[in-house]
Amino acid sequence: MALETAGPLAGTDPAAHGPGHLTPGDRAGLLRSMLLMRSVEERAMNLYRQGKVPGSFYDGFGQEAVSVGAAWALAATDRLCILHRDLGAHLVRGVPPARILGQYMGRDGGITRGRDGNVHFGDHTRGCVGMVSMLPDMMLVATGMAMGFKLRHQDRVALTFFGDGSTSRGDFHEALNWASVQRLPVIFVLENNQYAYSTPLAAQFVVDPIARADAYGMPGVRVDGNDAEEVFEAVHAARERALVGAGPTLIEAVTMRMHGHAAHDDMKYVPPAQLEEWRAKDPIDRQAARVARDGVDVDALREEVRALVDAATQEALAMPMPDPATAHHGAFHDPADGEVVLADGGEAPWSGFAAAGGAG
């Protein structure tokens, strides 16, 4: 059951755009996607506590605006490297919630059919690249994809998310340097959520990572990571820049990790006052207030999302566990299965793509 973005909430009249590039329908769609992300993760956490999700569990509570706002700005043919706190990007691209919940529980109907860790997944048919735990590595993957787009003269961009802790590794510098030297169509989205596990920013670096963009000859843009519309506008501008050959952009989305690093982390190292400060900046509350002023029934939207997740949960629980005898299936491509044909990508719900005649 995929997230629906068509219909009255996704108006495509260019004249309906406000000062930025979002229609009232887009703004409501952003809220719907953030609500869905939070609801799916809350349900998954409950399933984890019931012993139905193996391993640990990682969520992006409080960071929903980053992945949703960024993914909303991308076309169907663009590619995303999506990490463990960026579930909203999967949902915006049209990955069904039931398949995600099935993934968390290791079911055969999950995205990897039970063959990888619960947060290690990507649906290539939706343009979503599966993550690995060494998170800065995905910066190199996105840079490599962008290099391929350039060599093939394709009007496409790659985008990768990564955390503040990633900026202390060599992968960060290698990706930024090569992308800038080659003027590649890649967007680097730094999710500055204040902690690299338990290490605060002050113990990680002296110079803010966004200042390093200038050293690599690319724009560095800092945005409010709890404002989905601000994130969208920054990524939209970076994408437009990339498509005309102007190269990469580093975007720092300042946010807060409101839960522990994972379910096993009680985050006692975070001062309570800091959490309260950020709780008042909740991205869903902020967007809900905006769309309510547009006349959207937010309570009805919340109920719609709740019903969607209820149905997705039942669908996922009904999925069988994978047959151990098939564990080796899919490890390598069998030529007898024919050529692998990749789809154009996932959904691109931004109204601007539809208004441009399906450019997304």
C-alpha cells in the first residue's frame, strides 16, 4: 500500500505556487509523508519491543523534515543513497509501508526478503540505493553514480545523506574533492543532528563542516533541518545547479536526534534542556500549523495515515518468513534469468514536475 500523493492534495497549477516552489498540495504532501514516516517507525518500535524485529532498531524521530523535504525535490530518474534515519525518502519515492515493516521483521515480503539487516535496504526500482553501516561510504557511491550520469550525458542527479560524525572520516573528503574536480551532479546532505552516537559536536571538530565546502570549491548551504520546506528549496536549487553543469552542493540540515542512537541507547549523555529546546521545534508540528492555515484538516490526515499503517502492519505480519533453503538465491545474477532491466525510478510527487509535463 503505497503513499498516495495524487488528487486534491497534490495540485499542479504553477500559478498556485507561493514565494517558493510549493503549492498548498505540496505542503500537505510533505506533512503526510512526515506523518507516515513517524507512524511507521513508531509501529516498528512497538514490533521490536514485542520481539518481532530482530537485532536493534534505529529511527529518525525529529528528523523527518530532512529526508522528506530532500526527496520531494528529486525527479523520478534521480538516485538517492538513503540511510537509517531517512525513512521518509523511501516513502516519498513510493516504497509501500508494508514492505518496509516486512523488512524490519525479516519477512519474505520485505525489500531484501529477509536477506539483510533490518535497516539495510534499498529498492532499486524506486531509485533508492541500499545503505551499508559505514555511512560515509555512501557519499562515494553517490559520487560514482553522478560520474556515470555525466559520462552518459544524462540529466540526472544523485543525492546522499550522511551525519555529522561522517565528516571526520576520509570518505567525506574524498567524495567532496572528486565531485568538485569533476563538477559532478551530486548533492551532499549533511544531517547535523548534534551527536555522533554519544559524541557532541564540540568534541568532533573545530571548524563547522559547512565551512569546508569553500575549500572544495562548491557552495555550502545551511538550512533549518526541522523545516521541510526550507530543505526542499535548498535541494531544489542544488538540483537545478547540478543539471546545468555547475557541480555539487553541500547542504547542512541542522536538526536533532530526539531518540537514542538505537533502541538500546538511553541517551543519558544528552542534557534534558537540549531535548526540550528541540522538542519545541518539532518538524511535524511546524508543518501541521502551516497546512492548517491553508485549510487542510490535519486531524483527518493523521487518521488517514494511522489507518494506512494499521493496514500495512497487518499485511506485513501476514508475510511468511523466508525459506532457509533459498538463502543463496539472488546473491549473483543468473544469466538464464535474462537481462536486468531497471525502472526509471520512484515517484516524484512535487507538483512542479507534473506542471512541466512529466519532467520528473
